[in-house]
Amino acid sequence: MQIYLPIAEVSVNAFLLLGLGGMVGVLSGMFGVGGGFLMTPLLFFIGIPPAVAVATEANQIVASSFSGVLAHLRRKTVDLKMGTVLLVGGLIGAALGVWVFNYLKSLGQVDLLVKLCYVVFLGIIGALMFVESLNAIRKTRSGSAPKRKKHNWIHGLPFKMRFRTSGLYISVIPPVIVGILVGILAAIMGVGGGFIMVPAMIYLLGMPTKVVVGTSLFQIIFVTGFTTLLHATTNYTVDMVLAVLLLIGGVVGAQIGTVIGAKLKAEQLRILLAIMVLAVCGKLALDLLIQPSELFSIGTAGGH
Amino acid sequence: MRAILVLLLLLATPLKAEEVVLGLSRDQVSISTNFDGSEVIIYGAIKREVPIPQNEPIQVIVTISGPQAPITVRRKDRVLGIWVNTDAMDVSAAPSFYAISTSAPWQQVLNEADDLRHNVSIPRRIRSIGAWSQVANPQEFIDALVRIRMANGLYVLDEGAVDLRESTLFNTAIQMPANLTEGEYATRVFLTRGGKVVSKYETSIEVRKVGLERWLYNLSRQQPLVYGLLSLAIAIAAGWGASAAFRLMRSG
């Protein structure tokens, strides 16, 4: 069944979109990430204009993270205070990101920036996670428990604040900076930033793993919500029909994914996610490195 | 004064000797949510007040042109090992869609001079003023634009697709793709003899988003804030709905 998307002005197969949403939803339910980093390249691939894909994907992430955060609130695994601090940074970052996005759009380099961001971040995160989970698997085999570093340079910074749910007493500077960076990426790449936020909270801020996913989702709702509004009012690129099709598949898939995820071990999950992230990264990197069959592209008028 | 008028009428008569009477299967195309492209059938007759001239056979050209819009054509080049957009050329006006159907191969239906006068062929419909100041070889960019849009089915040249009978009745079907933009689609019919245009007829087909498509598009342009908030509300509702539904399934 073909559906004409009013903003993207292309006609796509509705079942394809539902399927894509469902598939990415399963993965996001399994791994606790928004799934935007997978969905946005897939949308490029089926011919949605990049600007529309990025803006609409932000809208879809609002739905999946809201669904997720409700589950975490019931389990009391959301650090609202930490989430708010991250959010302040996130909103500043999102505003900066939309500004950078518009500037680059006028230069005609937006596709390149989005793709480069993907290659760099997917590559780094994928590789780190792969090595880390491989080590974790080896450690569980040898029987020694993994230990977390308790004190590092981050604990020497001023403006300290107590985060009760996370059991932390640290400066607000690192969470704000993490928030800003993730906000910028969210706006440029159309992702919630979960796949960057989650490792940053565990390894940089030293938060306990059980509150990380919920807290990350909590602040992602607001950052992506803000990004959606900015894209809708400045670029007019949020396609509601596309968003609805994706999020129907996404929310259903996420619940199925949670069930599958509960049956796998944490390290196995992380290593699978790492392999998937590296595969997407490799595909995008090849596209940049191999000579495209068509050197020319057509864009809307305005600047160079 | 009257002599001049008569003279003018006499001069005009050869042009008016053959005229187009046209019918369209539809003069309006509605883009609804399940829009999947559309076929427009164009049929007509050639009206004559003189016997059919025997020197050259009459030929028919039918064109449908989407709204003209400025676009930018970019070229990638290898910079530091990766493929990046380097050169760009602004095209001041190119139709979003352009289809040509003819009753015979192109060389037999229209000559260069009349093509230039009436802007019939695909490259003639693309206007690129001041392109020379932007890139070294604008023709390469225009060729690329035509090539890409032809590959996407947006520019079509269908030679021999007009069915012409007894030099009088003609009909053709033009396929409009699913990826249409809104606007007035100028529809032209040319009658030619020996490559020269002897008569021309113009009308238009209106392509409009309707229903939900129309409403969403207008809302996103006129009330972007409301549109954005509505998108968020839908997302929040869907997220809550899914969570509530699965909690019910688990407890039930």
C-alpha cells in the first residue's frame, strides 16, 4: 500500500515503513537505545530527503523514549535530578545543533556532515563497546568480578551537587557538557543520542548502570521534543504521516525487543549491539570512500 | 485601415488552417494519502477549413510541464580521500515534471528554430541564467539534471507515443509518477509540418493535495508551532498507549 507523505513529497510503501519501525523498535527494546542512529540512514536509503528524515526521526524518538521512560518510572530507575541537569545542557546543545544544521544546509554540505558524524561516532562507540564487552565476557569466564573506578579527575571540579538516586556527589559541569554534546548530535544527526549518552554516563559520570537507561531516556524525550519543534518551525521538515507510521511499528517492536532482551546476557547483548553499530558505520564509510556512480545531485535552491 | 485588417487576416489564415480541438481525461489530479501516480489521457482532433495539405505529413507533440522552480545541481569530487560536494550550479527554473509525447521520432517532428521559439524539448525547458559565472562547464550540470530526472521518471520523452489517425484524430496517455509536487501543470499540444509549428494549443491540469495531505501541509506552513506541538502530542500519546497496552497484556 503506497502512502504519499505530505511534507517529504514522496510516495512510499506503508508496510515497508511499519516493518522498518518494527525492526528498529525490536533492536531498541533489546539494547535500550532510541534506534535513531539506525533508522535515519535507513530512511535516507529508501529515498526520504535527508532533512525530512532527520527531523521526523527526532519526533519518532519522542514516542519510543516516552514509552520506555514510563516503564522505568514504575521501577524507580530514573534519576530526575541528574536528568534535569543533563537536560539543561541538552537544550543548549540542541539549539546550537539546529543552528549549525541550517548553516551547513546553506553550504550544501549537510549530507556530508551528517554522514561524517555517523561514521565517526558509530565507529568510536562501536569499537569501544566491542572491546569492553569482549573483556567483560572474558572476565566472567575467568570468574573475577568487574570493578568500577570510584574516583577520577571529574570529582575535583567545583559546583558539586548530590544526586540521590544515582548515589553520586559530583560537580554539575561534566553532566552539563555531556548534555550539550549530545544535544548538538541529536539536532544534527536526528538521533536521541542514547548510544553516546549511555556510555558517557557509565564511564565518565560513574552512574550505576541500572539508572542510566531510564535517566538517558528521560532527558532524550525533552531534547528530541525540543529538536522536533525547532525543525518544525524553522525548516518545516517534520512529516507527521511518516512519523506516525514509524512510531506505530517502533512502539510495538520495542515491547517485543524487551522480551527478547530479557532472555540474553548483558555482555552478549552489548557485543551484538557493537557488531551492529560497526556494520552500519562500515556501510556509511564505504559510501564516502568509494566513487559514487552518479557524481551529481539535485537540491533545493539556495546558496551553494 | 480596413485593407490592413484584411491583409492581417489573410496572413493569419495559413496558421489557422489547422487547429486543435482537445479533450483531457481529467483536468485535475488529487494527491490523496494513497496517491500512487496518475494517468492522464489526452485526445483531440485537428479541425480544418481547407483540404489536408499533401506536401508534408502532420505531426503532433503533447507536453505536460510541472511547476517551474529554482534548483541547485551539485557535483561531488574527491577531497582528502572522501567524496564531497564541491561545485554547485543554480538553475533559475526547471520543471518538477516534464513529459513529451510525439507522433514520430524527434528529428521528424520539430526543428531546432521552432524548439528554441516554443521551448519544447527537455533541455530547452531548463533555464540557467548566469550559470557560466558559477561553474566552468554548465552544460555538464544540465545534462546531469536531465539524466537524473529521466532516471526517476520525472522527465520523459516518449517518441511515437501519440497515436495519430487519418491526420485528424490523435490520442496519447501520459503517466504522472507518485512523487508529484503541487501546482498548475501546463499542457501544450503542437501541430507541426516539416518540423515547423503550424498550430499550438494550451491548457492546464491542476495537481492538488487534498484531504489530510492538504490539511497537514497547510498546517505545517501556516502554523508551524501548532504543527510541531501536534506531532509531539501524537508521539507522547503513542508512547503512553503502547506502554499501557503492554502492561495490560502482561497483567492479563
